[in-house]
Amino acid sequence: MKRILRYLVGTENHGLVIQRNQHKSIIGFSDADWATDTDDQKFTTGYCIYFGANIVSWSSHKQKVVSRSSTEAEYRSIAAVLAEILWLTSLLQELHIPTEVPKIYSDNLGAVQLASNPIMHSKTKHFELDLHFVRDNIQQMRVQLIQLPTQFQIADLLTKPISGTTFSRIRDKLMVVINPTISLRGILNIINNTVT
């Protein structure tokens, strides 16, 4: 807890930057930290979702069940990010904002291969609902699942301890910067001055 508070005090001048851009793509990064909690062996899933260059959703969540393999943990994380992406896509459709086919990046080759392999394995029966959910959406071309090398996995920040340099590199990709040039306070002042 002390480390978290120390980090928050040391980064009070950091902010999330949202840029205007023309890209209409939705990209999700999914990761899981399997069996590293020595107390209960439960895994942590994490994901972040970008709309264009802007991060719009993220989550880090310790699961309530123990996973039997890293592939299962990663696959459950893929199912979680897929559910969020489908909701975001639905929201954008209601707002009449066209998007490209969303992409999900996972660094677990087994989970990516399992999503495209129509054969059910006996080792997957305990997460069969997630398996069908992901496969159906891939087959219906609602989303693409792409394997990504681990060193490019942005969601690592949400699931496991990482080095300081890796942390800084990923934090920059999450659009968290020191002293953002635009603040909501400035924008609200402009709006208030125009309205009055």
C-alpha cells in the first residue's frame, strides 16, 4: 500500500491525454498473470482498449477461480476484453460512428490457436462457454485475434510486476504524460466564458 501511495504522490502532475484522430479502429490488448500469487494461485486478467490512438477502457481483475493452465487464464482474459469490445462497438453503432473490424492482441500462442481450432479438447471443458463465445465472434468476423510477441504486450502493466524502464515505456503507450498541455479545467473555463 505504501508503494501505491508513494507512486500517486510522485505522479500527481501526470495526466491522460486524449487526442483527436481520424482512425476508427478498436484495438484491445489482453493479458493474464497465471499462478504467480503464492497464497491462492488465482490469476489476474488485464486488458486495455484503444479507439484510434486513445485508450478508452482498461481493467485489471483478480479472478475468483484457479486456472489449470496459462492458456486457460489467457483465454478468459481474451473473453473479457472481447465482451468489452462488443459493448463499445455497439455503442459506436448507436452513435452512427463506423468502425473497422476490432483486433485483439494476446501474447499467448496457445490461446490464439485454440480460438481458431474447431476441435474441442478435454482440457477445455471447464471454460467451454468462454471458448464458444470467442470462437463464434471470430467466425462471424466481429473481431480478429492476433498473436503478439510478449515484449509488445501493453496489458502487462495491468497484470504483473515489471521493471521501471518497461513500466515507463508502457505508461507512455497508455497516453499518460507529465504535465499534459490540455486540461479539463481550461476547457471548462472556455465553455463557461462562451455560455455566459
